[in-house]
Amino acid sequence: MRNSAEAAQATRERIVATGVLRASADGLHGLTIGSLAGDLGMSKAGVVGPFGSRAALQLAVLARAAHLFAAAVVEPGLRAEPGLPRLRAVVDRWCDYLESSPFPNGCFVTAASCELDARPGELRDLLLATVVRWRAFLREQIVLAQEAGDLAATPDPDDLVAALTGIAMAANQEIQLLADPAAPARARRLMLAALERAPG
């Protein structure tokens, strides 16, 4: 029984992992049971079975992409000391993630935002919650750095969040569309410049 449950979980994990790659290239709405079945060498029923519906599979794929980002950027960043050291660690990992993205089409959340921003539904709701959570994390780290005196108190934390996010989105385009090899270093430099240390 346990082996059967483990096998079912392994199959589910394999489907989701393949779905993330496929959705990165084709979009979440371009993700079909047929394309996944072909990629995996499985039947359509075998692909959709663990999820119950294509919509549930799409949600699982989006949740996995968000988890991969958090594992690559947020979790390592939290190991650094709060304040500017943590913000620098987050920026470093964020730029590393953009440069060597695990997804064929670059940052999954950026691509999904372009696809889903005008399409109401559960996928957009999950994406919105993911983006809000990420921006709240950045804002919290900025406020901690300001309270510690690592950053000047005058820049509005929301302004800094918008600046960092904008730089990252521009870098994703420069890397993916323009194939600019200088983009990751430029993004890192501009992000760190936005995080100016408070005067002595």
C-alpha cells in the first residue's frame, strides 16, 4: 500500500515537473493534457487522473513554479542576517535565478503575469496571491533594513519594491528576448544601487 502511494506521488511529481517546463514555453492556458501525455509517454487519463481536471493540474503547475522560485531566492536569502546583508543575498540569488532560470521562457511568474493579468479565474487568483506574497516579503526586508539603520529611512518601502521588481522584469526581457549577456550583472548593479546605505 505504501509503495503504491509513493508510486502515485512520484507520478504526480513527474507530471507537475514536466508541466512546468511545458507551460513555461506554451503558457498555462497552452498546457494541454495531450501535450503532456506525449512528453511523458503516458495516456491522457493517466496524466489527468492524479489531479481530477486540467484546471487542477494548471494550478499545481503554477504552485510548483512559485515554490521553485522561493527555494532558489527566498529560502537562501533568509539564511543571511536581517537588514542589508539579507537584502543583498536576496538580490544576488534573484539575479542568479534570472540568469540561469530553470524555465525555458525565463521567469515563470513574469510570463504568467503577462498571460493572466486580464483573465479572471483561479489561476489569476493564485498568481496574484503569489506576487503579493513576494512583494510583501521584499517590503518586510526593506523595513527591517531601515529600522536597523542599514538603509535611509526616507525612501518609501513600496517605491523600493517597485524599483527592484521593475529592474528584474526588465532584466528578464533583456536576457530572454534581447539575449544580452550583460543583463544579469546590470540588474544586480542597479538593484544594489537602489538599496543605498543610510549615511553614517
